[in-house]
Amino acid sequence: MPAARFLRAFALTAAIGFGGLSALNWSVDPYDQYGPHGLPPLTLTARGTKSLGIARASDAVEGLVLGSSRVLTLSPPELAARTGVGFYNAGVYYGRTEDFLALTRRFQTTHKRAPRELVIGLDIDAFADQMGPDPELIRTAELRREVPECVSLADRWQPTRELLSWHQTTSALKLLYATARDRKPTPEEHFAVDGSIVYEGRNRRIQRGDYNWDEAFDYDRDVYVGLYRHYGRLSPMRQNAWRELMSLCEANHVELSVFLTPMHPRLLRELHAVRSFAARREEVTRFITDTLPSTGTFTDLTDIASFAGDADGFYDAVHLRAANASRVVDTLFGARDAQRYAVQ
């Protein structure tokens, strides 16, 4: 039967095609999602690096910085000078509350004690409900094991589903082409030993005077405006992860400094035009205030006026340069000292 032969041939061709795409994406692994076997990834990955950094940290490290990439320029030496406690910057790309819980539990597991201090830079979208845990968290077994309540069976299959994604395939081809032409992507950034980030490429272009700040801003603006347009509620899973983290801090008398991360004034103005932004900001503020343990303080630094920040002190719409990061640390601990004094 011609129709039956056609269907069999079609099914076989489709199976070979899908199998070939999966094999390509798995073997090249452009975003380092499937273990240490592929080519050097297109982008810097964080969770595995930070998990290892926490495990290898010396006994002098008793504090962690937690958050997304927006906290990566907070300086552990500056924090140590303010607190008397050694710090490791455990910020990760797109960090959300399940990441904070996993990294803190990882510290407990490897050091047999809780941290003495946590500094948490909280993005309002750290509670976003549009997506599950980051594929890096799922792939990093030692972190995934720390938060089994946050990783569903469907989440565990997400990296497998991405083997057939168009984005993954085009990225794999791009990386293969660059490698074949001996043009491996030049690292734009790397993590220092203390976990903070060094923006080599950006700093180099800024020094040369050819850094395209508007392009960097526009990229972030599109990401965040799109995110908040679909940010309808706080994720129950992420709220529960936060409550678990707060309970851990309360039980172990962890000194906790929480702040909402800053945004460039232009981005803040544009987000105020997105109806859900103000609502989510208010909900997050109320939730943090209601769940904060007695050892914690909370400061809203979304607006740069709150920490005497400089609008020129951003790499883009959300990432702080060193001077603004230092002002955040000064303001954060000044506010904490003031709150503690008021209580006394």
C-alpha cells in the first residue's frame, strides 16, 4: 500500500531527524546543561561553579551573597569590612528563591553549620511563576538534591525537552562554526575566586569608548517588560522556598540583610507603565516583610535615590558597576545599623 509505505518512510525520516537534532544538541551542549562532555559553553554558567566554590570555601567564609546576576558586583571584601565576616558571592544568573535555598543548604551540608550572615539581593521577579527551576539547578545534582520539594518530575524532563528546541540547535551550530573556524567565543566575563564577577569585555569596551550602552539597555528592557506583562502572581513554590529559607535563618540565628535590587531609572519608568509591575512589587514587599525573621532587615533599593546611586553607574538596565555596588553595601548596612539601634 503506497500510503502505508509513505507513512512508514515519513515516520522513519522524522525519527532520524529528531534523533540527529537531539544528538547534536547533547554532544555540543552550548549552554552546559548536560554535564562536562561538550564544547566550552557559549555563556558563563554559574550554579555548578558556585556550588563548588561554597564547598571549597575556607572556614573564614561565614557569609553568602545570594541573588541573581544583579548582585554579582557586590564585593566580599567590602562586606567583610562592614560585618567582620568573610563572604563568598554565590549570586547566579536568573537566581530565584529555590536557588537561594539550595545554595544555603549546600553551605550547611558541606560545612556542617549554617552561614552566620546572608545578604540577599531579591529581584521582584524572583517569585515569577512563568517558569520552573533553572535547567542549571536541575542539572547540578548536588544542588538539586538540596531542594527536592522545588523540583517536580516535569522540571526534571525540561533539559530533555530542550534537546529538540530551535534555540538550542541554532546555538549548537553557532558554537560548532566558531570552533571549526578557530574562533571560540572570547569569554566576556569570569568569576573571581570570591565568587564576584569580572566583566572583562564590557570594561574593555568602556575603556575604549565603544561600549554600546543603549543596545545593552534595550535588550534588558525588552526582557523585563515582556516578563512583567505575563507576571500574574507570585509562584507558590517560590514562596514556600523563601519560607523554608527564612525558617533556616531563624533556627540558626543567621544575620539576614534582604534588599530589592536596583533598576536604572529609565527601566523603572517603563515598568511603571506595565500594570502588573507595581502590584507585584507591593506583593513581594508585603510577603518579605511578613516572613522576615527577627534576625533580618529589609530595604527597598529599587530606586537609585534610595542609595544615592548614579544613573551612569550601570552596565545596562539592571547590572551595577562597582561604585554603585559599593553604595548599595554602604546603604544596606547603614539601614541595618539604624534599624537595630531603633529597636534598642
